Amino acid sequence: VQLVESGGGLVQPGGSLRLSCAASGLTFSRYDMSWYRQAPGKERELVAVIFNAAGNTNYADSMKGRFTISRDNGKNTVYLQMNSLKPEDTAVYYCRARRIGLDFWGQGTQVIVSS
């Protein structure tokens, strides 16, 4: 199983980025997909999750209204659209694929929000 994140980079405050996570080696549609992030010196935290069945979503409170998670089961890809970025959004963003008894992580993509 491979999860490969992309789309990170340097962006100014107020800007936008779209992260992608391409999955292979698993039946993508059966997995709940989520994004986590880890800032320097802090614990990894949940950003958003999109469930496999109805595609319902959940967000951390600080991301609601700014971030949008979506998935394309035909492309085995999950996305994170991030708008109105703030310096405190600076972190490594990780993709996670999870179902009962199975749990996979990507290597992460760096997002830096700075002027």
C-alpha cells in the first residue's frame, strides 16, 4: 500500500493550496480517508476525515469553513482544499487510510504559510 501526498509548498497568509493524496495497493473506496497535520514541537492532529460509505465529512473546529476534504474513488485520490491560510496552519500534512484492522499513512507534504 502506498499513499503519496503532493501539493504542499510555501504560500502567503490568506492564500490557498490544494493537497492531493494518491493511494495504490488498496481498495480505496472501502477506506475512510483523512488528513492530519503536525506542526514543529506539537502532536499530530486530525484535520478532516471523509468516510467511505456516504462520503460524510468531519473537520477539526479550527478548519471548519476554511478547509474542504473530498475524494475521487475513480482516481483513488483524496484532496484537501485549504483556503484563507494562516501562519498557524504551517505543518507537515499527512494522509491516512483506515478501515477495520488496517491503517496506512503517507510520508507527508510540507505546508509553510509565511509572508
